[in-house]
Amino acid sequence: MFDLLIRNGKVVSSEAVIEADVAVEGERVAGLLKATAPAAARRVIDATDLYVVPGGIDAHVHFDMEFLGRSKHTFESGTIAAAFGGTTTVIDFTIDLSMQGGSLIDTVERRRAKAEGKAVIDFAFHCLINNGADATLAEIEKVVAYGIPSFKLFTVYREANLYVNDATLYNVMERLRDLGGIAAVHTENADLVEHCTARLLAAGKSTPQHYPRSRPPFTEVECIRRVIFLARAARAALYVVHIAAAGAVEAVRKARANGQPVYGETCPHYLLLTESMYARPDGYNFVMSPPLRSQVDNEALWSGLAGGWLSTVSSDDNSIDVEDKRAGAESFQRASPGCVDVETRIPLLFSEGVLKRQLPITRLVEVASTNPARIFGLYPRKGVIAPGSDADIVLIDPKARLRASPQSLHMQVHYSPYEGWDIVGLPVTTISKGMVAVENGTFVGRPGHGAFLKRSIAPAMLKDPL
């Protein structure tokens, strides 16, 4: 007698789609059963004509955070939106300008306290490093031992005290190489961004329509090449966040072809939206860093996903609402940067990737769940439906439709980047550790069900590309 049995579905891994039933005992998967095998359970869910996939892992979210604007998502509301979108694990950051100061461990524990008792799905953190002091480098070992082996570094945002120079990047990478950690780097050239921005403002070109020229593609491409070079010199693994430019995809492709452990992330908005959005009356809503690029860049990102050069798709969800965004109507410098995407990430990958571009659903599972689990030390507990893994399971109806709008979604902002889009292929049931969290369009989970995840990265992931 199982606790839960999911019958008659198409079970998807990163390698195959099989017809099987999924048996759950407590919080774990008990096994995959032949569809014809007799079995009994306290609850049975019929998954006929549905895909049964591992719960999504969103490795890049920003909840309950102040960063050049206040995010609307708390850990409760943000994880509820994530669950509606088929995500069962999120990895947030210790980036919070209201919390700067103190040791790395102090900052980690303060961020963790914001999530404990509120998150409805499991959560983890990347630790911010914004200086190269000896005390900071020494404390990295404590953070890794705490269960956080991934560290965020910025090559921009000098004005927000986030920027680190090349020496710090190199020293941190060396340290992480020795401790079994990985650097997650935001790659834009600060000097060039500041120069391009100052030149535009001096010429009176300050509207959102001018914003992409303040951070042109070469500022991203130059930086990613340099950071990849530093990672190779340090013999360290590297994770590059939110890649937007075609040239950046090519830089990752070359590094991986040479056997370097470099993992590239992109986001739905960079796959699907272009810089033409900045010409709209609400163009300030699309101010983000890096900016939206061209259709050519979009297609390069899709090719990178299909070809295996890009490893993950995350949301980079930063739920800045319209009132903070609107401040950038006359000057893009006053617009709070960010995009809201935590609920739409997997539905858009299915609708725009699987259905429209013939991206295999196995690849969707790989970039949205399995690869993030492998890279960040959650596999095989997460990222797969297999005996002993957490029963994080999502049922996707390939025919279900949704017209995107602030009213039809559950993200706590008054706009959607995809408003008016018809999205086809939706998560209809989300299960977190054996407990149904979302069913038939209703949240039935429980705040506090989500737990902090201690992580340890497998040594192979720090040496060889996926």
C-alpha cells in the first residue's frame, strides 16, 4: 500500500520518455512500476495523456530582497508562484542591500531566516562575495561546510558595492577549486557599461528606448571571455548567469568544446523577447541587466540549448512592480532592474520550445531540472524521478492553455512580460516531497513545507562539462 500512485502517465527523464506508474511512500519515490502492474495506494492520481516530469529547479531567483528596488515576492508568495509553474526547488541569493555587513555566515543565516517557515517548496542559496579581503576568502570554507558550495560574484554594479575586480575573481575561483565549490558570475564589463551610460546621458539619451545602448552586446561578450579565461587559469569550474548575447553563447561553446567545466544559463525573457520592447510606452518594465537583445541573439540562445552549449534555463525572477519600474520612464537609470518569470519559466519552455521549436521534452527536463540538480549538488535527490529521490513531481497537460496576464498568473506584480500570449502546455499538478501543492488551478500546499537544502557538488561536475 503506497501513499500515492501516479498512474498511466508518460514519465520523462533527461534521457527518455517511458510509460510507467510512479509510486510514492512518504516524501520519496518508492519506484517506477509497469503500467499494467497491480498496485494499491491511499491516493491515486490519473495521469492519462499527461507528462510526468521531475519538479523544476530554478537556480536563479530573488525573493524578499531589496536590490535597487524592493521585490514583491516573499518566500511564501514567490514559492507559491513557482509551484504553479511546475518548480519544486528554488535557489536564491544572499544579495540584499538591506543586509550588507557582517560575515558571510551571518548573511546566509539572515537570508535563511526569511525563508524558514514560509517557503512552500524546498530552497537553497548562493552566497554573495563582494570583496577580496583575506577574511572573506578564509570564510568561504565555512560556507561550503554549511552546505552552500556556490558563490555569486558581479563584474558590474560598482555603485551598489557588488563589483569585484579580476584579482578577486581569480582568488575566489582558486579557493573554490580547492574546496569543491563553483563561482556563479554576472558577466558585464563595468568600465564599458559606465562609459556607454555616461556618453548616452551626456547626449540626453536617457529613455528606456536608449537603454540597450548603455550595455551593448560587446560589454557582455568581452567580460564572459575574460572570466572564462580566468577560470581556466585557476583550473576552476564556472557558472555564467543569464546569458543574453549570441557572442556569449559562442564563448561558452568554445570553452566546453575544449573540455573546460563552464556552464551557461539563460532565461525565458532572453529566449523570447527582443530590444523592441523598449520602444513600447511601458518599455521601463523591461529594464534588466543585461538588456534584451535582438532576434539573432534569441535564435543563438535556442541553438545553444538544443546543441548542449547552454546547460540551464532559470527565471532570474526579481518581482519589481510597476510603481518602481515606472520611475525609469524618463531615465533608464531610475528604473529598478529585473524581470518576473518564476511561474512562466517551464510553461514557456514547453509552449515555445517543445511545441513550436521541436525541443525534445527530455531536453526541457534536462535544462529546467536535471542539470541544475547536477551542477549545484542536488542530484540524485532532486532532478529525477527514481527510487529514493524526493517525490518532487509535476504533471504537464500538453493541451492546457493559458492567456498570460497579471490576473491569470500568481506572481505578485501588476504586469507580465508576456501579457496577451497564449501559452500551451501547463503544469496541472505539482507535488513537493510527496505532498500535492497545486492541483486543478488551486494552491493546496502549506507554508513551511519547504526546507533548506544543504548541498555538496559531485567532484566530476567541477572537472568535466555535462
